[in-house]
Amino acid sequence: MGVLRIAAFCDGDMGGNPAGVMIADTLPTESEMLRIAAEVGYSETAFAASTGTGWRVRYFSPESEVPFCGHATIALGAALALRHGDGVFALALNHADITVEGRRNGSVIAVALQSPPTRSLPAPVPLVSAVLALFGYTHDDLDTRIPPALVHGGADHLVLALKTREALASMKYDLNAGRSLMKREGLVTIILAHAETAQLFHTRNPFAFGGVYEDPATGAATAAFAGYLRDIAWPHAGAIDVIQGEEMGMRSRLRADIPASPGSSIRVSGTARIM
């Protein structure tokens, strides 16, 4: 079949992050997947082939392969539900085995993924200084309740929590400088976050690693961030809601359910729509 275009983590019938989805009998070659992802032009395209008991999945941005992409997984879950009916689908990624669940309700498709295991560690001071300089922030802009950290939930990210919504809204950076820094440090995205309440966050996710200035919804980063909040005993009360993409005019909504066990999978859910 061809490439489906599906917006993941929508806010009602608007917003969300577009992803390409190709379901095939066998996966194309790496060069072909990269070519298709570049032609689609979205931040990621998911490629899936049946293994008989589940699906082998790989993700490509227009410039490179990505180990895990949350919004493209949500889009894939929607495509599988449309093709095979409601259910839970086993996915074999490059470095992890996860599941995605798709449920149709009229024109709305509710989808939830179970992330790979999460982990976090404090971010090195030189890296934090370099990233602050990239965005024109200072240490005074940081929310000290959520210290800078390297976080993982299938892919590697840096978290910087900002004190004010205004600081988050003012985000700007040079794409080429960001690409160089993120590729050098192995960061798939940088998570800029502001806590409106203990359970409601606004985030922005530069994705210069993949040649994209900003993503309007990032499920993998949300999973990694939620795991980090658990690690620092943040009062999340078992779940957080995330609003992303507002400054892009693509308001998106994500929910992360956070079990108590350290390092365990995070359930990230939202809705999807065919574009």
C-alpha cells in the first residue's frame, strides 16, 4: 500500500503532528525508506511489515533513521486499527519491543502506546550551558524544581524546564547550530517544558537532529519526560497532560500515565485523524 498521512495527538479535530505510515509485506531498503520519508516531508514516517505475530517497525525522518518516534507510533496504531480492527498490536523496534492500541469511535481513533523502559541522569553542566546559549536563555530562566537532565524512553533527549510560559513562547535558535549540537551529543530532541500545574505541562520540542525546526507533538519525548518526573518524585499523581504545538498553530494534546515502578514503561495516549 501507499503512504497514509495521519495526524497524531490531535486537539479535537484540529492540530496534531502529521506522520507518514507505510504498511508493506516487507520493509523497503534503508535507502528507499529514507527517500520515501524525504518525499513525505513530515518529521517522521513509520514503516511496518508483519512478522506473523506482530509488526517490525522502523522510523525515518527526512534526514536519518530515528530509534523510536511516539507520534508516528500513534499514527501507525490508527492505521492498524483501520486496517485490522480495534486491538493491541505488538511492535518490534530496533532496540525494544512495545505495543500500540487502537480503538475506533466514529471518525475519532483513540490510540495509546506503551513506551520502552525509561531512565534519566543529570545533564552535564557544559552541555546545559551550550544548550542555553543556543536558545538565548540563561540559568535564571530555569525552573530549579526540575533540574536539567538527559532522559530516555526509546530515544535520548535533554530536558530544560523553564520558569515562565513567556520564556517557552520565545524559543528561537539557529537550525544548523542546533543540528550540529544535537548530532554531536546524540540528542533526538530537546524538551523545553513549563509546568502550569503539577499535572499540566506546556512543551516545545526542537528536532534539529532530524532536520526539523520544531515538532508539534512528540510522544517519545513525553514518555521520557514523564519517566524523569517519576525519577525525581515530582507530584504527578499518576499522570500528566501535555499541551504542545501552540506556537506553531498546531495545538496538540498528549497524556502520559505514570506507574509507580521506576524505569517501567509509560503509557502515552491521544487521538488521531486521517489527513
